[in-house]
Amino acid sequence: MKPTTMAALLPILAAIFIVVWGGALGVVFTLLSKTTLHEWGPVILGMALVVGIPAAAGLLAKDHG
């Protein structure tokens, strides 16, 4: 594939990925707020993401360093 094609394609794919990921998280948070946990469902999931993702990244970086 030509470099100019990749230079145009990668930002478009990145934008599409962010839109899909954000939309999926929005749907999950909305569905969680309708459970018996109400507003605490999204809060718990959000905190798990805020703590869990950096923790997993740190553990993976520690294993490869």
C-alpha cells in the first residue's frame, strides 16, 4: 500500500474507532444506569476502567521491561 494512502487512511480509521468505542461505552453506561444499581452502576464501571486500565498497562510494561 502506498504511503500516501496510509497517511490518509490511518487518521480516518482512528476517528472511526474512537466514535465506535465512545458509542459503545455510552450504551453500556446507559444500560447500567437502568439496572437496580441506578447511577452507581456507571460509577463503579467508570472507576474500574480508570483504575484497571493503567494497572493492566503497568503490569504489562513491567513484564516487558
